[in-house]
Amino acid sequence: KRQKEAPRSLHHFKGEHCKTGDSNPRYTMSTEEKPAAAAAEKADEEKVKEEESTATFKPVVELEEVEVKSGEEDEEVVCSMRSKLFVFGETLLDKGTGNKSWRERGIGEARILRHREHQRLRFLMRQEKTMKVIANHAIDPRIKLEPNSGSDRSWVWSAFDFSDGELEETVFALRFADSDIADDFKTKFTECQKEMEAILAGEDKPGEDGGAAADEAAEALSGLKTEDKPKEEEK
């Protein structure tokens, strides 16, 4: 007699048969099922994309755009040269001790600005990353740029600075990339001093007031507010 055909085991699938001794049978797709599964997966992905939220949320507090003025709107740039600024004085730890030393104040563009209305000139420098004012003084005809000892690309001078909001006599040192740039800066600075002297004292009697006009210019500088620019304006 013909033996009856053994019933198919639970491990028999449409694709390939799993080994009967395998305690953890794995299903393997047939070649016909793979394209259909890939198409279904792609359809699911497209459905997820279509269901992405497009909702918009308004801020609880709406801030109005405010125009920020730097205080330089009425001035034109006479010259601008990148350099590093140092000041000579007491540090916070040495305050009141009389111990003074050179300390770096910042790197940025050393600029001479001319006011379009009254034509007065000033020296202004901002720290290039924060745009904080680190030097701000009138181009006083009495200022003398002296070479820094041991360097042919640095100038030292003293002026009444207004960068911290009040006039204070400060000793500066400005160091440039090379001696040529340093010489160009001194030439331009000296030219502006002569121009400022003519504006303050009058072209017919330069310097006969003993520097009173220059002192007046320094005082007038305290009334010219120069704000720190916001960081977004840094270029």
C-alpha cells in the first residue's frame, strides 16, 4: 500500500522551508514578495511625510523692531586700519596701589571720523567681536605719537578718552601688522591734527589760545554719545 503523505508541518511557508530542528524559525521572503513589500514601505514613508504638522505658533510677546543708532550716523570715515590696542594703567587687582602695566584692550579697526556738520575729528576704535567702544577721543593737536620702545610698528600717546562714559586721561599703545601701515597711520593722524587745529583755533591764529579750544573739543566729545553696536551688526 502507498504510504499516506505526511501532513505539512507548521514550519512550512510559501517561500523556503525552515529546518525542523531550528528552535527559532525565520521567514524568508520569496522573490515575488520583495517588490510588494518595498512598495508598501515607500507608501508608508510618503504617508508619514504628508502627515507632518504645518501648524504655526505665534509668540506670547511680540517685540517691535527698534532702530539702534551707533552715534556715527553723522560722521564719515577718514581712515581705518586694523590694529591691536593697549592701555597703560592699573589692573583691577592693582587698583589703588600705583602699580601700572600694559594690558590689551582689544583688536579692531582704528578709525578717524569727521563730523559732517562741524567737521571736527575724533579717534574711535571698537573691539571687532563685541563692537564695544575701546577708544574714543578728539584729535587733539597737542597729542604726540611716540614710537614704542623696541618696535617700529607701534605708537604710544596720551589723550582724554571717553570710551567708558567719562573723560579720563589715558595712555594708549597701538600696534599694527607692519611698519608701513604704522607710518601711514601716523601720517594721516598728523594731517588730521593740523586740520583740527585750523578748525578749533581759526586758520589765521592757530595755537594762540594755549590749547583752550582743544580742551573745549574734548569736553564736547563727552556730549557725543557713541553706543556699543549690537553683535548682529558685526561683519
